[in-house]
Amino acid sequence: MEGNLISAILTAFIIESYKMMMLDPQDAANVLLRQQLAQSAGRPIPPTPAFVASGAVVLINTLWFSSLVLSLSAAFVGILVKQWLLRYTSCAASSPRDSARVRQLRYDGLIRWYTPELIALLPILVQLSLSLFFFGLAVSNDIISEDGHLSGWLNSIIIRTYKYRE
């Protein structure tokens, strides 16, 4: 459930930040108008400048897309594990002995496929996803100072998050 909410919020941010990775349509129209004016005046056509997104914009989008992938992965694995556990608890065997055998067979399969470890991995995926999102948010709001240290604001959020988690 957490993964779905995080994914929805991330998608909204990604939609807006992804626009910064492309040339603004107004700028493209201005370049075309300048070229047409130069052509009509008989002057040489100025070269079209290549659009290159800034490093910060690329970093923000990389962080947020990575966060979205982790969030969706956590939701996907959570659904799979839930289905496995529902299958584990359901048993349609005719006798108690058969039920015990089926249950043991399923239990062995859950252990062989590292299901307890997968369950323990889910909160870590969500926390990593949130960390990437907040770091991207900090970069997008110029929260990082010139020397590369995070501001007290971001540290305060991280400390409070872990304080209330315990």
C-alpha cells in the first residue's frame, strides 16, 4: 500500500521534472522564427543551437525514476509474497495427513525461495525509494550548498524520520 502511494506521488513529480529534459516549445518556435527572418532578409541562416539538459536536471530525473522503479518493485514483490502466503495457508487436502504433507511441501518451497528474506527486503526498498526521492527533491530545490553538504533542513527531516520510526 505504501509503495502505491509513493509511486503516485513520484509520478506527479516526474511528469513535471521530465518537461525540463526537453526543449521548451516556445524556444523552438523562436529559433524557427529567427531562421525564417534571416532567410527572408537574405542573410545566412544561423545554426540551430543544440539543446542539452543541465546536469542537475538529469540527476533529479535519474533519482526520481530510480525511486519509482524501487517503489514499484516493492509493490510488485509485496503482491507476489502475499499471493504465495495465501496459497500457503489454503489447503484442500482430504485428510489431516495430506494437509500436513502439502503444508510442509509449501513451507519448504517458501524457505527455498527465500520468502522471509524477501519480506524483510520490502521496507528497505521503500525506504531507499523515499531516500532517493528526498535527495532528488533537495537537488531540485537547491538545498545542497556549494561545498556539497546537505543543509540542516534535510538532516533534520532524516533524523526525525528515524526517531519516530523507533
